[in-house]
Amino acid sequence: MTASTPNLKPAGYGTASSSSSGSSTPQPSRSPKQNIAPVSIINNTDVESPLLSPKSNNPLLSNPQSLSQEHQIESRSLQKGLSQRHLSMLGIAGSIGTGLFLGLGGAVSTGGPLGALLGYAVIGLVVCSVQFALGEVTALMPVTGSFVRHAEVLVDPAMGFAIGWNLVYGNLLSIPSEIVAVCVLVKFWTGDGLNPAAVILPFIALTGGIGMAFVRVFGEVEFVFALLKILLVVFLIVLGLVINLGGVPGTGVIGFRYWRDPGPFVEYIARGDWGRFLGFWAVMTGAVFSFAGVESLAMAAAETRNPREAIPRAVKRVFARIVIFYGLAVFVVGLLVPSNDERLKGSGDTVAQSPFVLAAAAAGIKGIPSLVNAIVITSAWSAANQSLLAGTRVLYGLALKGQAPKIFLRTTSWGTPYMCVLLFTVFMFLSFLSLSENAISVFWWLVMLTAAGVLVSWSSILLNHIRLLKAMKKQGISTDRLPWHNWWTEYTSPVGLVMCLVILFTSGFSVFTTGRWDAAKFVSSYLDIPIVLAAYLGWKFFRKTSITPLDQIPLEEAFEQAEENLSVQTQGFQPTKKTRGWTRFVSWIWD
């Protein structure tokens, strides 16, 4: 979604992981009313926390107590307010949005009904490898910032720094871009007569308020948003099937008419089989951004109750739900609208381009545009909330590792990193640039810089998992000790990593063909690569970091910490009871 400017906004951002540490930190005493002991560490001007000391180049190797010290700070400053149902819905809310409600028509227009279905199916398999890799590593190391912190422990501190700041920057600009998109969507009802400030200010107040509240409030809000999205997706799929089968009075059966004419595939750029393949490949590279956000469920792992059980369950359910919903939605859209319909082409910014709306209008059904528009507005707000959670938790993690100012470690008595939230709230006011034509153009160019961030994040997640398994093998540790493990992830992670890198380097292939140069598409497809490399090499040069040898990754400490936490986190925890019959299906969607 964008404003009335070209569609330059990236579809979503992920998360990553890092690590560093130091020697043992003196633990201040707490009164029963004090919930934020870290404030006394962070604000202590006489004693510098070894975790934040710049003296050690690679704290992981110099002090084996680093992981447990970080856990102590996180457990004392952050509150565990998220449950498994929140995590499941976080992944849903982060990935079902404008890409599904408005963007599927563009996929069918580019690749055809079968080309679009195959493109989304392939990316669904990549998402599977990413989700399960993330779940296995996060169940072992449930830390704030998720794979950013994992990357520093398992790969290189400089990698955690580069990916972490890339995510912070992307999320800082993602929120105001969502606000601008909401202004455009509201005009569907109000026209140009509404002052954008009347939308921007309440949006900033609501988003900032949720970000500053107890993390459970955020979880409940996203739970409701995700439930609304699921209900709308199910409704649109059923409605599409009813229209296709001639269930609306005055309409006939459509069936597979559009699969025969104009056909299952569309020739894109070239002719013949090569052109049909390019159409499929273009859909696949675009589908990545529709799935962006599935990794967000692990961003607040340190604020999740019983993460050893909650995260694996959430990962499995989120993957199944998203693949099923997207698969059915793409299939139904391919049945409803022909791929050569000119109305499907465009940036997918308005409800008028939604294939579901087009099909409903053709069947004479009123009210669907307003319904879809309303849910898409909640999707934009949900995306802003997700960016706020992901960005603030990554920034907190960077500060914990000494890679961001220590002021961002300050938390409220209820466990919210309020200085991080305040920084993101300030950047929300960039949405006022939409009041100026020239300023908003500059703003969208800034947003584009990290548009490929989701593929960078997915690649990091898969690399972390590969390094974890290789380190375990090197150190003679059985995979049976992992809190959650699937034997086949040893093979899917390398394949998924190769796919992510191939898609990353080919996502903008169309700009290199004759007559199709587009500076905006080139920047959004490729500029994030040198940005991340520059940050990685810069921190590596500045701090003299190195890739951590497999036999020196502190896995034994991580396993001991996980096993120690298990007994604490499961005290009074009742195992989830399996439901039966129709309630099992309802709970599968709900929980």
C-alpha cells in the first residue's frame, strides 16, 4: 500500500539476532515493589555493566557466562505477558494483509491462475523451512530480538549488528508508511475533503499507546485484528466459491472458464515457455512480501510464557493456517477474474483493484468494497503495531549487546522498553510528509532502502539454524536435547537458504530487460544488500569481530539455561488439553 505515489513501500520486515557479553554483573537488591532491577544497572553511573562494555571484541568467547547474564537482565526487566494463542495470531496478523486482500489480482495478472498458484505454493514451502528453523532455534534461545541475537551467538556479532540495525531502520519508516496508507484508504469513503491530520494524529496516539502498554495489551489487540482477518478471508473464499458456482441469482456458473481462456499461464516479458516461466518467477518473488511478517511471532520470545512449548505450537499452526488461507485465496481468485482484466493491473493501493471486489461487483453484490476497505485499514494498523513491537525489541536487544545507546534499555515497571517506544513514536510524525508532494516522494525513497529486508531476515534465520546444527554435531551434542526438533529441517534449511538468496538476487530481474528500467524497483530490490554488507563490515572492522568457530559457540550453556528455565516456567503450567470434534477445528483457528 502506498499513498498516491508509486508503490515503493516494502511489504514487511522481519527480525534477527545478535550476541555479546562480558564478565559477571553485580546484581542490585530489589524491594518487593521494584519490578525493573535493570534500571539500577542501566542508570548506574558508577558501575559499567560488563554486558555493555566496549573493551571486549568478542564477549562470547571471552566470558562463557554471557548468555545467562543477558537472560537475567531480560527476565528482570521484561514481563512474560504473551501466551501461545497470542503468538499464533501474531504470525497471522503479520502476514495476512494487503498482499492477500488487494495484491492477489496483480499476481494472477502477471503469472496467470496456475502460475500464481504455483508461485505462492513454492514460497509457502520456503516459509515452512523458515518457520521451523526459527522455531527450533528460538525454543532453545527465547530472547528478545529473536534471530538478531541468535545471529550474534551462532554466526558473528557483526552480523547481529548489521541485521539488527537494518530492521530498526526499516521498522522506523514502516510505521509512518502504514499511516500514509491509511490516509489513502480512508479517502475511499471521504474523498479528498478530509484533512490527513485528522487521521494521522489519532493513529499515532493509538499506536503509541498500545506500544507503551503492557505487552499483553498488544497481544490482545493483535489477536482481535488477526481474528477479523481470518473471518474476512474465510468469508471471501466462501463468497468466491458461491459466485463461481453460480449461487448468486442472475449469474451463471464460471467454473474453470478463465483457466481455459485466456489460459493457466501468462507470458511475461518474453514469449513461449520462457515467458510463462518468467511470469511464474515474477509472482514468486512478489509472493515473498505477502508472507512477510510470519517471523514476527518470535520477536518477543523473552516476553512469552513457557516459550519451549508455546513457540513450536505457534510455528506449526501459523504455517498451516497461512499456507491454507493463501493457497485457497489464490485458487479462488484465479477462478473469479480473467488474467487479462486490465483492472487487476496497478500497484494494489485501493480496494477497487481487489479481485474479490471485482467479482462481487460483477455479481451485483453491494457492500463488499466497504467491508474489505475497513478490514484493510485494520490490517495497516496491525502492521504498524507489529513494526513497533519488532523494532523496539530489536533495538532493546542491540542496546543489551552494547550495539545501541544504553538509554534504550530503560523499561517501565510493567516491562515495556519505553525509550525505544518513544523513539519510534517520534518517527511516526514523518507521516505528515504526506501533506507535501515533494516531501512524500523523498519519504518513499527512504522507505525503499530496506524493501528487501524480509529476504535478508529469512536468510539469517536459516543460516542461524544451519550453524546451530553444525555446532551441535561438532561439539558432540545430540539433537535430542533440543526443546523442539524435526529431523527433516537439517535438509530444508540449506535448500530454503539457497532459495532465499536466489530470489533476493533475482527479485528485480525485470529492470534489466529491454525497455523496463525502473529506478524505484531497482532500489527496492537490491539496495538493501550493500547497506547490510556495509554495516556488517563496518562493525567487523570497528570491533575486530570474527565468525565464531563452531566448537566455541556456547551451546552447553544455552542448553543448561533452557533446562533450568523449563522447571521455572512450567511451575503451575497446565498442559494444553486436546479438543475433539468440531471444537477442535474452531480451536485450531482460535488458538
